[in-house]
Amino acid sequence: MGLFRFIFNVLWFVLGGFVMGLAWWLAGLICFISIIGIPFGRSCFVIGQMAFWPFGKESINRRYINRAEDIGTGALGSLGNIIWFIFIGIWLAIGHLFHALVCFITIIGIPFGLQHLKLAALTVAPIGQTIVSKA
């Protein structure tokens, strides 16, 4: 399985993953301009790394990993997700959805389209999520 993940990640990177990874990092730089946006920016860089190499990784709610609430999984995290989606998340989600539609045109592109949908779902509410490697 590791060889297939590597091959899919390389194909992903060359055929468009690089563009969306850069979009996430650009969003992170924009967030770092304001002091308030620094936590959002840090998340953008972590998720951007996943956008470069998505196969073999997934996002999981921290509540399930820590078995406890924290600031990102509670009410403040929900408020942060709303603010995030209004200002930045919607644009990244549109980018991922557009790329997913382009990938779904061909049968070979279906796994790549599914990864774009996974990232689009993460774009809607990234606060309170963490990126883990699949076994």
C-alpha cells in the first residue's frame, strides 16, 4: 500500500495538488498579516502540507483523539469556523470543488476528485481538527 500512496501522491502533486497546497499556504500568509489570524494561519500551513500529499492522511476531530473538549472543539471553535468560512474557507472550498469536478471527468481522476472533496470538507470547518496518518 505504501508504494501506491507514494505514486498517487506524486501524481497528485504534479497534476494540481501543488496549486491547492500553495493556495492554502497563501491563505496562511494572509492570516498571519493580522495578529488575530495567527492561529488560523498555522492551521493553513498544516492543512496545506496535507493538500500537497493527501493520500494516506485524514483529518479527525481532536475531541475523539483527546477524549476531552478543548478551545477548538467547543463553542469558540464553532465561532472560529464560522469566521474562517466567511473570510477564507469559502474560497478554498470553491477551489477544491472546481478541481474535484475536473478530476471526476475521467475515470482515472476519480481518486484525485475524492481527495479534493475530502479537503473541501475540511475547508468548511478546520478548527478543532487534526491531521493523522492512516495505518
